[in-house]
Amino acid sequence: MIEIRGLTKRFEKVVAVNRLDLTVREGTVTGLVGSNGSGKSTLLRMLAGVFRGEEGTILLDGRELFDNPAAKGECFFIPDFPFFYNNSTIENTAVLYRELYPHWSDEAYMRYCSVFPINTKDRIINMSKGMQRQAALILALSTCPRYLFLDEIFDGLDPVVRHLLKRILIEHVAEHQMTVIIASHNLRELEDLCDRICLMHRGSVLMERDIDSLRHEFRKVQIAFKQVPNVPNLFEGINAISVWRNGNVFNVTIRGTEEEFMPRLNALQPAYISAMPLTLEEIFISEMGAAGYDTNSIL
Amino acid sequence: MTQTVSSKGRFRQCLTTFKWELYNCSGALLIFAILAAVFTTVILTICLVAGFTEATDSWSTANPSSIDFDAIKGAVKIFQIVASYAVFALNAVFTIIYTIRIYSYLHNKRKADMYGALPISRRTFYAAKTVSAYIFSIIPTMFFLSLIALISICFGQPLVNEVTGIYLNLLLGSIACISFYGLLAVCCGTTVNSVISFIAINFAYVVAALFIKGTATSFLRGLPLIIYENSFIMKALNPLSAYGGGNIIYWIIFTAACLALGIYLVKKRRAECAQTSFAYWLPAYMVKVLVAFDFGMFLGSIFGALGVLFIPFAGFMFGFVLGSVPAYVITHMILYRGVNKLVKTAIPLGGLVVVVAGVMFVLSFDLFGYNRFVPDAESVKSAGVIDLEDCYFKGKLNAVELGNLAADDCTDAKNIGNITDFHRSIINNFETADYNPYADIWYNMIMSGVGSTFYDSGYIVSYKLSSGFVSTRCYYETGVNYYDINTVAVDGILGSTEYYLRYSSIMNARYDEIISLGVSVPKDDGDRYDYLINSPIYIEEDNNNPTAKADIEKVMTAFRKDFAEHGEVKPNDAVVRIDIRYVKKDNAGGNSFLGAMIAAMSYSASSSGDRGYISEDYTRTLKAMREIGALDDDNNLEIQSWYYQNPYR
């Protein structure tokens, strides 16, 4: 289990992570989403032991993580731009990791080398962006980490490899209780993969929820009227986060369950009404809008 | 509780790091090996061809034994020296490459991500990388140096001193430079800043030390500061000079300190400082302050010497500010890529200007009376004076040590009075002369950096005061403000037999330092002063006379005994004159690179000489000279001896 308490990280005057509290259960996949500069990558770097917070603690199964080789031996971090030397191949980089990571598995290494369509003797630096990420993944998964931290991992991967990666991660989590934290702007992919979502903004956690409950918590409702009722506040009593009108048709984002808001909406005698769950991207936009980060406030 | 020991042992982690670095530096190591092998082979080939050509010049089938094997040995000796220095130079270049590469993980955000996440403690990782750099720098070079030595030995040429010294110098220079660069790499955010800081501190520190020494020597007349020429103080932050040898203990401590500080700081270092200017500000301040000081002193001393603003001190300060402020700003802009944080980090510049102004004010107006100090004869327990031109220990001992040696020489009131009079006459000379010390800063700075050769002429005056404190002043007859020193008051002391016994080279030079002994006799025309100086016998070791060293020792031992028994012989009373040339083996002079080059190029700079006269009372000496074949029974040169017959004489 990862326990983060009061974590703060400053880059000179900029507060990248601000008194952040977060608990990540073992065997879960947590998606870190948030605006640009919200502190996702910084948080991952602190989790990986690259950065050290000025305040607060990160405990990995009760152990301090920073500069603790034993704890770090159970983690693997793939940054948004993984580094490889000009002459690095998967094969020779594996030599380093094999020696340093206590749970390195040659069996896993052989398996992932055959799973990902990549030549282990080729220089990684000459590979495409997606191939480089696959190389990093092969090495990461071969260390059999208990904690895997991935930053923008889907970036550059083709749909097949993305699907493959998700399958492998889910398999690992299910079989080995691996804990994965993924920072990404690709909400569609996270939606398929994550158990929990942590929404960050300006260094703090804006919201942290199980993805299922998140999905059930928000509804996108489309209501059409023959004649819009002459009521001062049409959606009063409903937790409407946003309302968008096009003639007699309203698109309303509502926080709550259908049992809660449908009776009130039906009372308005709409000609047509339909409710459906929000995608993660829509939830993201709506929540960020509530935090003052939307296109209107930017423009 | 924090667990700090990895499940993989620390030694294994170090070994893994070493193997990883070895893999990453293998290309550079291979290039080094190829170049070193090619250089060695080329130099060996050229030397052997030249050696064999010379050796077989006089060879013929009629006389097959006439091959000159010494010529081959000579050629191999040249190979040994040239190839060793070529490999040494190659090592310097490749050490830079390995070192920069090895520490670059601190200066690249992507590398910081990779290495920062590895399950190895930062300190272990840093230490392992440093040791890897040591090994890559030292082992391959040692291998090639050993190979060169082995080839030489196979040809019958043992290792020469020039080469044996390289091993230690290489070791010290490499570890000192790598450790210092490693420390700077931890403190800097970019490789460029690390390299700039390394170069700037190395050179700016030496220049600053020379300016300080030059200033102190110029303002504090009599200050025996030239003594510190060979001191580690002059090169404390110049690890490149460790390649030149000397100060072994200091460089070992320096290396250990840099390594320890680097290991301490690397854990606290903020990884996010990669690709920013600095992680720790110390090197930035050091570089800026040292460069500002150097440029400030540069202009300040010129303006002070020229008397700008009519008062030398005012001219100096004007020049100092004019030189130091722009230098500080420009250095800041180079290190920080702009004027960011310039004002915030300008406090040291202000401090520097204030400190320099304060110190120079005190020096300019001699507020503590250092230059005028001559103790009352009554307060002096004993005193001494040394003529540096006639002192064997010059160079072996520094001026303070010489002062301590001389302080007990004279205890009688008359001689003490003579010495204080002599001292006072020097000071009076200064006070009456139009002396501008600013004009001497450059001279003393540059010349003292070159070597003590330029400070050969002068006098040391020292007193042991009633309190037991020894006060030493050293006045050199050198500098822009040149002055003569009148020695009338102390001529009796400097010409005494006691002085000769205690300080002359002929009485004190070690036998293993004497490289030649010249023996000459007066001409037959009865002119006792006219010796056959153009055709003396020279007893010096060469291939044809391996016993010369023993011969020299025999004669010198006899001479010293005779001198002790019969005293000094005037030239008029002498029947034989001896001239020695010697090289001080532990001479402190010429330690700087420039000084060493001058010493190497100049015979007089590398060896010294002295002369002694022998009367008929010196029976032991004359007997010894007859026994070695230098003199005949009539005390004339033995014309049958090898020394006389030597065609190269």
C-alpha cells in the first residue's frame, strides 16, 4: 500500500505538489489525471524516488521510499521520455536491471521479448517512440515490480500494443497483486484500465474515486420540449453541473443517480428524455470546470 | 523504519555500476587502447631504427664486434621517455572524456529519471561511479606504461627517473582531478557549468594566489613569502597541478575531502536541478569571486602603478572596481545564461570589494609598521644573516626555515649590532627611494610563479628575540623597484669561516648530489690567480668511468676534513682549486610548470656550483687526488690519467 501524507514539492517559487494526501491500495490500477502542470509527473517521480518532497511523507508498505534501495527494488518507473544511451539495446540494459532488481525474472523477460514485436539486439535509440516505450515496458515488467509507475505510457503506442499492454497489466494486477499508477491525458485508455481515478489540479487532489462509482455519479441528460415550460429556474432542485441549450433541446450534466433526478425532470413533461453515463473525459472537463479550469475561463 | 540496505549487497551494486560504466565507456577505452598501442609502436619503431643506424655506423664484417650497443640503449631510453609522456598525455584527454560522461547522469533530466529510480542508494552509486572513473583513467594507462617499461628493460635499459615519476603523478593527478570534478558535477546543474567551474577554479585560483603573493611580497618588504612557492597553498584548488607531482599528502587529503563532500551532498542534491544552473551555489560563488578578484587585481595593480587619480591606492581601487564588477557580471551571465539572480547573488562582490579595499589600505599605508620594524639590539638574544647567493640550503629550506637556522648564529652584542645596522640600512634605503609597491605586484606575481631562480640574490636577516620569538626578514635584490643592498656592516659575518662551514655548498652539498668535480692548478708563470680554467680535469660519472662518484666522494671527504683542521685557504696560497657542480635532489625551486621548463632548458638553473682552494697543508685532499689519478706527485694534473686523457674533456 502506498500512503502519501501532506506531500509538498516546490520548484523554487512554483508549488508543484501541495500538501497532497493519497492512499493507493495494493493490487489496484490508479489513473492520475489532471490539467497540465497539475503535478502528476512530479508525484510519480517522488513515488519512484527520483525527487524528494520538501514536506510530507511517502510510505511504501510502511517504509520511507526516498533513497531506500530495498523499497525501490520493488518499484519501476517509466517516465514520459525514458532515457537510453546511444549504444543501449534491450539485451544490455537488461544486464543492469538483472543485477540491481531483486525480483528480476529471466522467464518474464523471455516472455515479454516474444510478446512485444521488438528486436532485443537493436539499438533502442534508433527505434520509434512507441518501440522505445515497448522496450521500456519489457524491462519494467521483467523486474516483476510490485509497484509500477507509468507516465504517459500510451503515448506513441499503436492500438494493438495499447490493448496488449492493458491486458498484460490487468493480468499482472490480478495474478501478482501489482499496484499500478498511470499518469495520462488519454482518459479513454484509463477508463478501460483503472480501478480508481485521481484528479489533480494545481498540485492537489481534486477528486479521488473508484471509477465505477464515478461513472454512476454523473449523468448526461438530454431533454427536449415541445414548448419549454415557463419556469424561472428550470432545473432547480437538481444538482446540474452544466446546462447547454439548443432551441428546445437541453443537454444537462447532473451529479446524482437517475432515481434521484428523473422524477423531477419527468414532472416538466418533456417530449423526449434520455440519460446516459458520462465518459471519463466528460467527467474530467466538468470537474475541472467546477474548479475554474474550463475553456470559458481560459478564453 | 527506513531500510537503507538493498536486498542486493552494496558491493554487488558497486560492481554492477562499474560493469555498466565499463560497458558505456568501452568505446572510449578501446580508442584509447588503439591510440596508445599505435603511438607506442610508432615511437619504438622510430627510436629503434635511429638507434640501430647509429649503432652499426662503424660496423663491418672485418670487425663484427664493433656494434655500439650503447646507442641502442640510448635510443630505447628516448623511446621510454617519449612513449611514456605520449601515453600520459593521451590519458589526460581520455580522463576528461570518461569523467564527463560518468557524471553526466547528474545533468540530464532523463538520465536523472532513469538513475534516480534505480534501487541503489545515491551515495553508493556516486562512489561506485567515482571509483569507475579512477579505474578507467589509471589502469589502462598503467598498463601501457608498464608495457613501455617492460620493452625498455628487455633492451637492457632500466627505468629512468623521468618515467618512474609519472606513475605516482598519474595516480595523484587522476584521483585529485576526478574527485574535484565529481564534486563540482554534484554542485552544478549542467555539464557545461561543471567544466567551466573546473577550468575556472583551477586557473583563477592559481592566478589569485599569485596576485596575493605578489601583492604581499611587494607591500610587506622583507616578507619571506617566496618560500610558499612550493606550498600546497599556491595550488590548493588546482588539482591539475597534482599531475606535476609534489604535495602528495595534500593531494590525498584533497581527494578524500572532495570524495567525502561529494558523497555527502549527492544524497541531498535535488534531482530536479539537472539542466538548471546549479544545485549548490558554492562553485558559482567561487568562480565569480575568483574571476572578479583576478580581473580586479589585474586592472587595479596597473592603475595603482600608473598612479591614476594621483594616489596609488585610489588608482588601485578604481581599477579594481573597474575590473572586478564587469568580470563578475559576465561570469554570472555565462554560468546562469543571463542576468537572472544577478542582484541577489551580488553580495559576495560587495564583500570582495570591501575586503580588498580594507586590506590594501592597511598595506598601502603600512598601518602595522611591518616595513619599519627593526628590533632594538638589547631585545635580541641572537641574530643571523644569510647571503642567498652563497647558501647551499637555499631552495632546500624555505626562507622562514633559513631564518630559524640563522637566528642562533651570532650571540655577541657586536655582531647583533652589525646585523641590526645592516637591517636598518636596507629600510632606510627603501624610505629614501621613490618606491611604488604597486609597480612590483606584477613582477613578483609572475616571477615568483616562474620559480625561485629570479630570487637568488638577496639576504635573510633573522633575530631570536628575548621572548624566544624568531623574526625573519628576506630582502631580494630583484623587482621593478630594484635596489642595491650595502653589506658593509655584515661583511665580517658573511666572510667568516663559521659562515663558510655552515652555509657554503662545498662544505654542505651531499655527495650524491655532486655531479662533477673540476680540478685545476695554477699556471707555471707564477701568477697564483691564473688557474687553467679552460683545461681542468673533470671527474664526472659516465659509461667509461663508473667509479667517478666514489672518486668525488673520496676527495670531498678529505677536503672537508682538511678544511675543518686548517681553515679556509686564500686563492694566493692555494696549489689546487676544486670546482663542484651539484644538483639539489630535494630542491623546492622550479616546481611550477613554467619553472620546471626553464629549469630543464637552463643548465645553470638545474645545477649549481661552488669552489674551494687547497694549500699544501691539505695533505688528505692532495693524497686522495693522487690516488684517484687527478694529480701527480708534484701536485700537477696527472697527464697519464683517464680524466686527463678523456678525449671529450
